[in-house]
Amino acid sequence: MKTDISKQGLDVKWQDMTLGASVVSAGGSTQFNTGEWRVDTPVYLVDQCKQCLLCVPVCPDSSIPVVKGKRTDFDFDHCKGCGICAKVCPFGAIEMRRGVK
């Protein structure tokens, strides 16, 4: 019996797991909402953003979507609130606030 992580949820019984709970299928943040444990939340200040997109490549979770060459609000299902985007923004268009959105 192999454990396919993409088919697991809270309703999986221990009898349906492999010995040692071995995981044989990969999973990723696109499959799982990993932003639930965020402590600080980035706030996108649209009026201050100059669309330089410097924040996009530094996001370790790819949580800053770009649509038609312009960044949009954060993907909070995957953002962990690390604050790297706020540090790199030269225009102060991202500020970190305590709490989960």
C-alpha cells in the first residue's frame, strides 16, 4: 500500500497509511493551502506601487500574482508572511501587519 499525499485529508485513517507513514507522491504549495500559519500579513498599498515588480521574484512561495504585466494582491492561500517582499520594495507599497487576513 502506498500513500498518495494528494488524496489525503483529515478523514484518512491510520490503517490506510503505509508503515512509518511513508509518502511516495510529491506535494507542493499549489496543492495545499500553506498560508494558514502566517503570523504577519503583507498589505499591498496600490497607490504607492510603481509596478517595478521587484517583489515578485523574491517571494519564496510565488504568492505575488502578475496579470498582464501588473502585480495584483497577494495569494493569501500560500503566503507565509515572511516579509521579504516588504523589505525589497523601494516605494513602501507593502507593509507587514500582525495577524492573518
